Amino acid sequence: MTESTTLPETSSSSGSPKLRGRAKKDHVWDEATGDWVPSPDSSSSTTTTSTPLTTIETVISDRKNLLNKIQKASVEETVILNDEIDRLKEIFDSKNEENTDLEERNKEQNEKMSKKLKKQADIIENLEREKEEKVDTTKKLINIIEDNT
């Protein structure tokens, strides 16, 4: 199940001989034999040697593809992380606003409670003073009554 295509004559800029022949699917050009040979990846059981340049080009291409996939995944992950950071910032800001509101309400309630407690303390102080005055008045009245009897 090999598919063939005819290649036109080409000449390499490096001065190597013109390449002729038919390219078969899953084959690479072997400069050592001057013919198309199964690529190292093909499922063919024939053991051949491809040029180091072809192997290097394949490795470079594979690595570039892998690097592109990694970069794409990295960009996608960065976008996801940035979205998560934005979401967490919104939550933080919302909670911060809630805390600020609670602090203001607590402050207002504390001020009201403080005023109430001060009023109660003033009332208690006045009652104690009135009590002292009544006790003193009562003692004076008792002394006057005792003196008159």
C-alpha cells in the first residue's frame, strides 16, 4: 500500500547531485544510496539508514511542534489563571466592602451604646447623690428630734 508521486529534477544548493525518482509515502531521501528509503518512523521492517540531516530535521520539527503545544497550553493556562485571579479579586473586594460596612455599623452601634451607658451612669450617679442627700437629711432630722426630746 505505497503511494507514489513523481518528483521533478532538482538540484541542491550545496552541490549534491540532482535527485530523481519517485517519492513513496512514509519514505525519506537517502543521500548515501541516492534513493528513497522507508522513514525511521514507518512500520516497514526493512532496516535502512537515513541521512543524519533528515533525522535532525525531523527531531527539530517534532520539538518545534511540541514546543508550540507547550506554549499554547501555557497561554491557555495563563488565561485560566488570570481569570481565576480576577474572580478572587472580585470576591476579595466584595468581602472587603462587607467588612467596611460592618465596621461602620459596629462603630455607630458602639457610639450609641456608649452614649446610652454614659446616660445610665449619669442617672445612677444622680440617684446615689440624691440618696446621700436624703440620708444626710434624715440624719439631721433625727438629730433635731433627739435634741428636742
